[in-house]
Amino acid sequence: MSVHLILGGARSGKSSFAEAQAVLQAGDHSRHYIATAMSTDDEMQQRIEHHQRSRDDRWQLYECPLDLASALMNFQQGDVVLVDCLTLWLNNVIFTQGEQASESEIRRHVQELIEALTQSHAHLFLVSNEVGLGIIPMGEVTRLFVDHAGWMNQGIARIAQQVTFVAAGLPMSLKNEPESDS
């Protein structure tokens, strides 16, 4: 089992870096791509299409906007899985079916995800936005999202063997521990 968390801001190069690392890990084996985005408007659809064009045919695509913990349990030892991205997944969790989830529901989903990550035997590459580098947001809902994204990233970083921060396309290693044998 290995977990590599890749953090960065919007258009930082984090997705490209994560894909390159996953390709190196996979070699000639199949690659599994879990997309968490939901197309809610034309601009988001264009972003999704951009990501799709950048991947070659060896990626097996899974769309998983909500039940990410269960999806991760379907992979076997040695599988290479890229999840892009955790903050879109968190947004989907918070605003399920047009209603805002309670803080306890949000924490439960994040904890289930972290437990699934620790139980997985796959090589996991997780892309997430670092949204806490700016000023404190004015809106209550935005603060809720930023807070939970920060706590989620911290929780995953604790269990990850590798954590990389990407800025301006340049990766900076924040954590690099040996891979687990399990």
C-alpha cells in the first residue's frame, strides 16, 4: 500500500505531476483514474474535457463524485489509482443534492475515506487543492469548505507515505517515507 498526496493551487501543475508519477509507478500495467468532478456548467465541462484529452488510452476511467471510500476498496495489490481531485469530492459531499451536509456528516465521509486509504493495497495518487494559503474567507459556507479541506488534507498527509506540494509546475517534497509492504 502506498499513498501519495499531491497538493497545489488551481492550475499549479499538480494533476500533471500526479499523472506522471502514476505512469512511472504503473510501467506497462493498467492505470485507474477516478474522476470526482461533476459537470455543472459549461466551464466545468471544458475543464473535464481538457483533463480527458491529456490522458492516453491506458487509463481506465471511473466517475465517482460521492462514494469514493467504497470505490477505492475495489482495487487490488499493485494497481495504480489516481484520484483527481479530493477537493471536488469534498465539495460534492458538502453540497449533496443541493443541500448542505452537516459538519458531522462531512467529518464522517472524510473519516471513511481515510480509513479506506489505510486499508487499500493499491498505489494511490491523490490530487487535492491547498486552499488555505489565502485570506480567511468572508462567507460562512466558504469558510466551512476551506476548514474541512484543510482538515482533510492534514488527515490524509498523516497516513500518506509521500506528500508533494506543486507550485508553478515545480514539485516540492514535504514528506517521503518508505512504502508499506501490506
